[in-house]
Amino acid sequence: VNDPVAMKLLGKAGEMTSLEVPEDESIKTLYVGGLDARVTEQDLRDNFYAHGEIESVKMVLQRACAFVTYTTREGAEKAAEEL
């Protein structure tokens, strides 16, 4: 693939350290940033549902991000680890 933007994003992702799990056990929401304008709520549901049941997806189009809330903490942690 000859896409400089994609290569830059992949490079940044490779440099990222792992996420720290919040101490507050009630947190079940993941922040998803850097979304392409073509990504839909259904796209997010389709990709994140594999890790657990989703309670809600809130997209913030102006900020190119979304918040995915799982019904369980375990689902959120699994998605954070695997995605």
C-alpha cells in the first residue's frame, strides 16, 4: 500500500504503549479516535461486538471520534486488549 497517511498512523500505533486499566470498575466505555468520515455507527458495532455485548455507541463526527460502551467491564477490557 502506498498511502503515506496510513503508514504514519500505523507507525504511531506501533509506538503506543499498552492502555492502563482504570481502577474504577464501573468504567465500561472505550474512546475511539481518529475515525475516518466514512465510518458509520454500524461499522463500529460490527467490529466491536466480537468482544462483548454493546450497550451504546455515541459518535462525535465533529471530532472524528466515538465512545463505545459495553454492558460489562470484561467486554470493554477484551476489546481494548485486542483492538
